[in-house]
Amino acid sequence: MKEIYIDANVFLRFILGEPPGFAVEAERFFRDSIEGRFKLVTSELVIAEIVWTLESFYEKPKEQICELVQGILSTPNLTVENSQLVSEAIKIYQGKNVDFIDAYSYAYMKKHRISSVKTFDRKNFKRFLDIELI
């Protein structure tokens, strides 16, 4: 079956319903995929862009962003690269006062058993009590 990479703007047009023409096209595209006409593939960077855009530009609440990302991760016929890591990062992002990228970095560290981080962003990383800040 044909695979199609999907960019953040298609997800965002569908989620936000704007502009209407793109929203309808995105909905039709997702429906065609769910019906098995093709498979969709995306990356965790696309998810990060979606989170950042919804948070910073559209000022959506964190709870809503987490629900939307969980919905993306459970979309039939869609493969998200490193989806388990993205899912874990969303849980961390929702439960701690950190941004999504730091949550993803922490989830990555835990998965790979990395216990130290060199960062100048001590404010966010100090919230993870089980890692050493260097």
C-alpha cells in the first residue's frame, strides 16, 4: 500500500478547521486513509511542530493539546515515528511544568538510560529529580 508523509500543516488545518477549504481537504484526506486507500507516516518533529504551534500561536491549553496529540497517535493507518516516545513525552509534558521538547528529551534520556544532561536551561530540567544537571 502506498505511504504518504504528512506534514504538520495538514494536521493543523484539520484540527483548527481553518481555512475552511484546507480543512475540508484535510478531512477528506484523513478519511481516505482511514478507509485504507493509503497509509500515512509522520515524524516526532511534526508532532513537536504541532504542539509548538498550538501552544504559542493559537494559545491552546496544555490539556487540549495533549488530547489532540493522543488523537493523532491513535489515528488508524497513521504511523508516527517513535510513537511510544512521543506518547511518553506527552504524559510528561502534561504532568510537569515543562515544554514539550524538554519532556521529549527527558523521555529520550530515560529510554536510553542516560542520567545526566548538560544544559543551560536549568529551570526546566531541574524539575526532573532523577537526572543530574551538569
